[in-house]
Amino acid sequence: MERDIFSNISPIDARYYKSSRELLERLSQYLSENSVIRYEALVEGALIGVMERRGIVARGAREQMKKALGSITPEEVYLEEEKTQHNIRALVNVLQRRVSPGVAPFIHLAATSEDITGTAHALRMRDAFYRVVMPEALSLLDVMLDIAEREAATAQIGRTHGQHAVPATVGFLFAGYADRFGLRLQKMIEAVDSLPGKMSGAVGAYNASSLIFDDPRKFEEEVLAELGLKPAAYATQIVEPEFLLDLIHGVVSAFGVLAQIADDMRHLQRTEIGELAERFEKGQVGSSTMPHKRNPINFEHVKSLWKEFCPRIITRYMDQISEHQRDLTNSASGRFIGEIIAAFTLAVNRLARQFKKLVVDRARLRANLELIQGAFLAEPLYILLAARGHADAHELVREVTLKAEKEKASIFELIREDGRFLEVVQLDSWKNLERGPEHYTGRAEERARAIASEWRLRSEALRRRCSEYREAEL
């Protein structure tokens, strides 16, 4: 009988499964315990395939293994492990029962457990990223680029230290998100492509395989080539942990970008700001007791997920340490890597869905731009004065801004009335600035469009790589 998901311990397999069923079903093909056993069996199959090609085992062994791989179940392997107290020995025993007596002795021959598990892990990570994680991430990147282009010229007050600074544009804000996130995706793909496998034995020195092959390193390369992997230059019983660490660092740092975005969106949805917001669905409730509330729950959810999974990068750094050629102190911790990837992908998916229905309140954007009555003009006023040789330009402008604030007056009027600024206020460039804050956005629109254009090309290249990978697997 299928287990009731509400009996599960992990929220990923219960609460988040209910809200993202299709996505988690796809991820589970590569991150679940089912996938662990399937991929480990696949590595054992590659080992037999190369032995058959080299004439070590009888012809037809590969076909026997293929049938065996298609029939074993995790339940069967786990039941066997209760007797062996060893996961890979249990898998080997189950496979051996499904092949002929002439093939059975050659299953796992010259391999150590980590040859199988480490290689299988690299395969699972690679497939998960190319088939699910990256396509989801690229969809989010596309949505951010859409907003960057659509709102490239939409003026928005910039904020530093929580204070109004000078204007930029909504598109410029989203172009920055896209650039930061896109660069993280490129780092992840580089790390995925670098993941190696191994088939070099108990301490990585090819002791066992040297008894059978004159060229054990070449044999390792052949087995891994069957799986589309390459060996690292060096391994102990385990693959050098830095390869996987680089990948998870890429994931966690990309997760941090999502948290930054989510936090910004949450603040921009505040009652007193109200410039951007997630559109509420029919029947959606913001509070159990305050019917008027429209809480930014989806953006808060993304940041909350990041808070849970960001600290787990410390465990990955701790997994760099393994006593001598290997110990088991990364055995349990390594089993939770899939949760980090699943949570990141859930956050990506949720942000993409919210950005597709993002509300841009242009009236509030305009009101907030005018909130400080043109005080943003202090910067261009100072720059234009200093450029004309006024040594005390900064202090002079500071005085007039303080006066405007104290008297609740318009800085425009004070500047026009002060003869010390006459040289500047007669400039055409200054008269243009006086027309409104949207005329002092620098090159925000230009940069938003340029960055979006560049990432359209880069994202399409990444998408092609994912597509080519999937087609090659077929």
C-alpha cells in the first residue's frame, strides 16, 4: 500500500509535494532512493559491458545485465542489506541472482563500493541538473529578462541604506537580478560538467584491477566513457570531494540570489512602498483574522527556504575531510544533498510563477519618486558645480538640501532663488532634469536592455546545451 504522504517526516515529501507535485515527481527520478539504486546498478552494468568487450566475461553478459537492471527493486535490495549490512554488497547479490552462473562472478569484479556510489552520484547530479534544475532555472531567468525589457524605462527611486537615493528603473533592477542569477547558473553547469567518476579500487591506486588488466587506468576510462564521464587525475577510495563541493556552492550561492530577490520584493510590497506586488488569486487569504491583509507569502517562502538550506553548505565543507583514504563521516550527511537541490528548484519554480503575474504600480512608483520633493537633484547639482571648479560644491548643496528639508520646501524653488546656483540652473541639461525624476535615471534603461540582450543569448546557449544533452541520452 502506498505510504500516506502526511506520514512523511520531511516537508519536501509532504507539504511541498502537495503544492509542487509534478516538479517533485521529476526531481525524484534523480534525487530519490529509487534513483540511487537504479544509477548504482547502471554503473555495475557499464563495468560488465566493458569486460565483455575485452573478452573477460562471456558474450551476452551485457544483455543479461540489462535485463537484470530492469527488474530489480529497491525493496529487494534493502531486504538483502538487512542480511549483508552493506548496501553495495546487497545490490551485487541481487544482481548476481538474475544472471547466469558464468556472469555472476564478474559483477563488481575489481571495484570497490565507492567506485559504484561515487560514479552513480555524479551521474545522478548531472542528469538532475540538465533535465530538471537548469530548465526550471532558465525559465525563471527568461521571466526576469521579460520584466527587465518591459520595464526598462519605468522610473523607480533607488534606495541605499533604506533611504531614497537617486532614480533608476524597474528594468535596471531586474537586469541586475538576471545577471547575478545567470552567472550562478553558468558556474553550476561548469561544476556539473566537471564531475568525475572513478573505477580505481579501495585506495584509488588500481590495486585490484592491476591483477586483471595491464592497463587499469585505460579500463577505468572505458567504463566511465560508457556513462559519459571521465576519471579525475587522482582519487583515494573516494573521488576528490571538491568537485561536488563546487557544484553545491554554486547552488547555495544561486539560492542566495533568490533570497535577495525575494527580500527586495517583500519590501517593495510593503504598505508604505507598494511599488511591486504579487497578484492575489481568487479566494486567497492574507490573514486568518485581518481580511484586508495581502501578505507577500510566496516571496517570504523563498527566503525562508534559503534560511534553512544556506547553512548546509558548512556541512559540505566539512565533507572535504576524510581520514586517510576514507572514513564514513560523510556517509549520512551526503544523503541530504538531494534536499538542497530540491529546495533550490522549488524556490526557482515559485519565483518564476510569481513573476509571471507581477503587478507594477506605476502610480505608486511616481508618488515615491516625488516623495522627497526633488532632493535627488542634490547629486547632479553637486556634480555640475564641482565640474565647473566650485571647491565647496558638496557643502553648498548639502546646505540647500537641509534647508529644503527643514522648511518643507521644494529644492527646485530654493535653487532657483539662490544666485550661487545661477550658472547651473541656466544649463539645458539642468532644465531637462527639472522636468521630472524620470529624466535623471542615468543609463539605467540602456544598461537594462543591453544586459537583457546579452543574457538572451547566454540563456539560449545554456538551453541548447540542456536540449543536446537530453537528445544525446535518447
